[in-house]
Amino acid sequence: MPDAAIECLDLAKSFGRRSSALQGVSFAVARASVCALLGHNGAGKTTTINILSTLLRPTAGSATVAGFDVVRQSAEVRASIGVTGQYAALDELLTGRENLTLF
């Protein structure tokens, strides 16, 4: 998809020889759209997000975020996204502004 915000083509990730977390994942998300990544436990959602946010390198395939390749242009990808995990790592004793300053 030309001008996609996110694009994955035949993405795969293996951990060792026997553990395949992703295999043949392909999708595109249009700019200025809203999407959800849904699936059962162990379906590869977190692995996909970790690849798209450059925390993991794919074993095969390719992915782009904002037009930047997640492997070759990881700094540009990181500069163009914001990611938060399932559990926010906030200090409950600090104000919102203090938490933002801390992180």
C-alpha cells in the first residue's frame, strides 16, 4: 500500500531453531486510520509490536513504520513513534508532570 503508516510483508520471527513466534505476517495500515491488533494468547501480537518498535529484529520479511525500514532505519522509526507497554511504569507518588520529566 503506497503511503502506508505501517506495512509488514511476510514478517517472521524465530527464537532458536524450534520456536517460531511469527510466520508470514503481512498487513498494511493506512495513514490517519485507527486499527487494532487482536489475537489469542501466543498469537504473536507482542512480537509484532516489538518488531515494529525496533525492540526485536525480524528473522525474515520486512516492515516499515512511517516509511522507515525497522531494521535499516531504526533511529528514524523510534523518533516517529510512541509506545507504552501493557502496564504503565509510573510512580504513583509523583504528579503527571513529574512522571513525564522522569521518563
